[in-house]
Amino acid sequence: MSNDATGRRVPPGRWPILIGQAIIALVGLYAFLGSLSLGLWSSLGPGAGFFPAVLGIFLMVLVALWFVQERAKPTVETGGETFDRAQVWAVIASLVILAAALPFLGFQLSVFAFLMYHLSFRARIGKVKAIVISLCGSVGVFYLFTTVLHVTLPVATLPPLSMIGL
């Protein structure tokens, strides 16, 4: 057993957690430092580096809170987590299908179908709740990004869908 920065012994099972925390903190630091060169603010409002800077800081704060939480009450090993390969493959396959469908069906319809699949079939959430969440996650997010944040998201290129504004 080795010592950590505080001089206390670190059990061998805790090293993956500490290494993971360090890696995530470095990713947050990299995002923050990289965003500084993009400019945090411009005359029109937030610059290209504003959101990456905020996300980098947020990531580092969350890792610090995670570290404090682990020091107060360490994670207890329970003999391993259950691993559902079908769930992992379903997510990977649906993300590939989503990426392929975005240029043709557009953001709103593609993300709506993606969310409905995961909420209704994978998570088995009720239909009404799944529809409301999927509409907010697809149409709501689309309008938030396009009208409020002025970010271009893919629209449908198939003629019937593009004619109705999807």
C-alpha cells in the first residue's frame, strides 16, 4: 500500500478511483486552458471559449467534490457491478443510427426517435412521460439552440420533411 498526498495509506482498490479523478480533472483543466485562447467574450456576447471554459471549471469543481466525498465515505467494493452487454450495444447502435439519420431526418425527428426508443423500450417509462420528455429533448432543445443561442442544428433534407419545417 502506498501513501496519498495526505500521508494516509491508499488501499489498492482505491487507486482506479484516484486515477480516474486525476484524468477527469486534467480533461477539465485542458478544456479550460484551451478555451482561453478562443476568447471568453466578444462585443456581441459570449465568445467561442466561454462555454468550454465554464464546462472545464464545472468539471474540475465536480471532481473536487467527488474527491472530498470519497475521502469522507469511500466507495465500498461489492464484488463488481453487473454489466449488461445488450444495453451497451443498444446505446452504441442507436447512436450510430442517430448520427446516420441526422442529415436526412434533421435534429428534431432523429433525436425524438432516439429518445423515444431509449425511454419507452430500454427504460420502460410510460408513453405519455416518454413523449413529453422526447418532445422537450428534441423540439425544445432545437428551438433553444437555434433561436436563443443562434447555433445551427441539422434540419431535414428529405423533401416532405423539409417542406413542413423539420
